[in-house]
Amino acid sequence: MCLTAPDPFFPGDSMIPAVSKCSCGRVEFEATGEPILCAACHCQSCRKGSTRIEQLKNAPPVLDEMGGTQYVLYRRDRVICRKGAELLKDYRLTATSPTRRVVAECCNSAMFLEFEKGHWFSMYKARFGSHAPKITMRVQWRDRVGANHDEHGVPVYKSVPPRFVLKLIASRIAMFFKKKGTRKRKKKGTEELSVSNE
């Protein structure tokens, strides 16, 4: 995990860091730039995973008042662990699960969820405190079929809406161009060095 310079693919993208902390403060993450999106997931896996974490000793709440797990999604290359990496522990629903939920063992705070084949981290929104952005959608809420919005006016979707997927695709494209630009800059630096040594 690493920080990045301002993204040329999204020139208006804010690079002000957001800090995510466990409840006791011994583990801290920093996410730079605008998040991909902020949403609450109501799928069976998220409900089950969040419930299991909440059952750990002195664990702070993970599920919100409507039974969803609220996440702030960031690109992998925009997240670093500033301290407490040695205190992180993975939890999986099964031994072969492709998704891991990472908890700070010091206070059993849920820090982030990672889908191994994905290019993003789903950071648990509560860990950003009062500075966390508001959720813009609730997804996988099959119990609310027929409802267009929740009690707070947030759009509700039975599955994953197209705009959710499009935001993930756009962020992946941005990562591709950034890596390509980084490789070109490194190559140019090597060429300039070889010229100066002649």
C-alpha cells in the first residue's frame, strides 16, 4: 500500500488525506484523494462478517441501524498504514473466501475489507469519525424490494447498480494510466542518467 502524487487522470481530484483510526488509536490508516464512493452493503456476506466482528470482545459496532455495513472505497494505491500494522488480523468467513476483513486486534475495530482480486479497499466508514463522507447508496438490500429510498433519503438498490460498477471501472482506468505514466517517468530518468554519464 502506498501514497500517490496528484492524479493526472482526474486533475480536480483532492489529495487531502483522510485518516482512519481504530477505537483506541493504536492503528491508523491514511487514504489520499477522493474516495471511489461511499455506500452501505446489505449482502449476506457483509451482514454475517460484520456480525462476527461485533461478537469479538469489546468490538465497536459495525452494522448500522438499518443492518447495513457502511464503507468508504479507495483505490489500493491511495491507502497506507501509518502505524499499528503488526496489530492487524485477518478474518474470513471460510478458509477459501476471497474476501478478508481486517481487524485491529488491540480493540477489535474493523478497519477494512479487501476482495483479493479487486483494485480497491473498502474502509469501514465509522473509523473515519465525523470526517467520513455520507453514504450515497445502499446496495444488495433485497429485504427492501419496492423501496426507492431509505428513511434518510438515500437511494436503495436490490443489487449493485450500474453507477457503482462504472465508478469502480473508472478508478481502475485511472490506476492504469497512473502506472503507465510512472513507468515512462522512470524510463526517461534512466535515459537522462545514461546521457549524463557519457
